[in-house]
Amino acid sequence: MSGEKRSRLGPGTKPPIDPGALDKFAAGALTVPEAIEETSPEISINSEEPRTPTSSIPLNVYPWDAPHVRTDVKKQVLLRISEPLYLKLAWLAQKSPSKYTSMNQIISDGTEQLVEEELQKLIG
């Protein structure tokens, strides 16, 4: 070990937090209505007035198209599946070529394909 001291926090203690750090982080966050109003100021989410579409306003604004949505952010979903399906996924992840490195990858790829197909049926 080197001669320098290392400070350790005891159990249940937290390191000091910069009070402005949370505000700086939260300042970048927008809600979906704020994001829509920011990109299309003509649209007012809270307005009681009827909206009239113009050529500059997108007719269909979907939550996944909002400017604050990031493709690098992964969301976790709890999935209940039968034991046989679980065992099949585990076997595939273990035995398949390098395309599928985990059960999560198999589920993610299959879910993405199904969601895109269903969206095409609904919104074309």
C-alpha cells in the first residue's frame, strides 16, 4: 500500500452533494408537453382553444419523436414469461452464434420487431 491515506465513509453516510448539481441536471429535463411546445410554439398543450393544423405543425406528434427522447437511454421492463419459454431463451442465449449474446438481446430484438410491425398497422 502507498503511504497516502484513503478516506472511507462509514455505513449509512453519504458523500457531500453539490447543491447546484441536481438543479443543473434537472434543468436539462423537459416533459413531453414542454418539448412539443418548444419545437412547435404554435401548439399549446394547456390551451382550451381548438387547434388548427398548418403546414408547419406536425399533424402526428408521437412521444418517441419528442426532441428530448434519447436512443442511448435504456428503460427496464419487468417481463413475466412461462418457465418453458424462459428455459428456451436461456438455451438459445447459451448455444446460439454471436448474434445473441444474452436473453435480454433476444427479447429486445424480438420486441423491437413486433412493436415496429404493430405501429405500421396502426399509423402506416
